[in-house]
Amino acid sequence: MLVVDDPDRHALLQRCVQNNLPGCRIDVVDSYLDAMDRATHLEAHLLVLDLSMDSVLVPAIKRFLARAAPQALIHVFDDSLDSTPGAGTDCNRPSIVRLKQSFSTLARGHLPPY
């Protein structure tokens, strides 16, 4: 599930998911409240929270989901390091590399303990 409200970020994240987890179902919501509601009803899944949204809420959402949806692997998408000198480009940007690591973790079925 992607939590993103910017169309450009949505397209980027959706492409990344499709390229790295072919055939997976992608749900998109535009608010953290919708994500909190839906995450409790889904089986094991990756929840990608876009930090460019209201980032103050991210720690509270992570705590809530740890209790209410322990089957969710949570990834906070943060691209703030992508523009630093020496950062990679395209699929080698730090944010995309970390996202791919989360995909790999989900594909192996290893959800982190909370």
C-alpha cells in the first residue's frame, strides 16, 4: 500500500513497486488515516509512507500499526538524501535503494519484530 498524495511521487513509487515486485497488488491511499484503517485488514504487506506528507505523524502511525497491524512491514519513503553530492541517480538513488531493500524483505517473508 502506498500512502502518497503527490501524482509525481505516486507514479515513481508505483513504477518502482511494479518493477521490483511484479504481479503484486498495489493499493494507494492519500491519507495516513486511510492507511491505518486498511492496514489492519490486509495480510502481510508493505506499507510505504511518503515522508513528504505530514511527517510529524509518522512515529505515531508506526506505533499504532505495530500494535494493530503487526503483519505490515512499514517503509518510510524519504528522498532527502537523493540530492546530496555523490548520491546515486535514477534507481541508484538512496531512497530507491532503501525501498528495494524493503521489497526484498517482504518477498522473503521476513517481517521485522516490533
